[in-house]
Amino acid sequence: MSITTPRFKTLFTDIGGVLLNNGWDRRKRAAAVEKFGLDAAEVDERHHLTFDTYEEGKLSLDEYLDRLVFYEKRNFTPQEFKDFMFKSSAAYPEMIDLYKSLKAKYGFHIAVVSNEGRELNDYRIKTFGLHTFVDFFISSSFVHLRKPDIDIFKLAIDIAQVNPDDVLYVDDRELFVQVAEKAGLHGLLHRNYEDTKDKLAEYGWE
């Protein structure tokens, strides 16, 4: 049964898996391997050795791709590969519309806490208009911390200047929800639009 007064004053949320598809996940890398004729095992190993450094903002996208793909001569350009990466992103419009409508109705603040490399993050924020309703972005590449490091949640709390007990955090990965709860936030594991919509309504955001 829904409550009339919203339980929380601030919403923290992930991007990939909640508002948009993942920025550069296993499926997208597999598609890139097929399209560009790369060695799958080599790409996988190089990705896992260096991607965290890119997401923490310590490498540019060009530097990451130099390590991943362009360590030898290719018959395609870095720009062609980057275009493929960017165009692989897609929105979940129902979730975006849900956040927008609830924020307009209740006036709460929204902060993104996400692991994303800078160039992909910038592209996704602008392309899908996330900056039009998100108040601030605690992105791993901006703050040089990445989930599941609990310090990224503590930093988000400090920047938002909120009581952790007044914050709901939404993520599609259970581990990240659990770490957020260790930081004092309340967690909501996102499975799909309808489930999250119903849970938000139970907290008074309907």
C-alpha cells in the first residue's frame, strides 16, 4: 500500500542497466570483435587489464583503444571504432520518463552515481538528455573512484549534502546496492520498469 508522504528526499541512480543500456559491456565488445575482425580472447584479456583505469578517468578513450585494439596496424580507424562504441548506446525511455515525471511532481533531487569512462559518459549524457533532469553526476571518470569502492557513495553524499537515510539508491547490480547500503543509503535493486515503478510508489513516489 502506498504512503502519502514520500519516504525519501533524494534519488541516487545508476545509468547503465537503469536509464540506458550498458556503455561498453561484454555483448558490445563481442559485436565489435565480429564487425572489425578482432581476436576475441586478446580483446577480452586486454580489456580486463586496462578498462578499470579508463573508467577511473586515468586514461583517455584514445589511450584505452590504443591498448585494446590499436597496438598494431588495423584496416579501420580509431574514429570508426569510437563511432561504433557510441552508436551502441540506447535509452530506456520508460525509466527516463518515470524519473522526469516523479521529479516534476515531488521536486526531489536526482544524482547519478555510475562507472563510466569520460568520453562515453559525456556522449551518453548529452545524446539522451540526462543533464535535463539529473542535478549532478558522480561519475567514476570525474571523481577517480569507481563502484564498488564505498568512497564513491560517501563522496556523493558529501556533494549532495544530504542525510544518507533520506536517500534511495537504484542500481541493477546487487553488489553495488549492498555497498550503497553500507554507506547508509537505502537500496533498490532494479529488475525492470514495472517493478521499480511499483517500489517507488510504495515509498510515496507515484
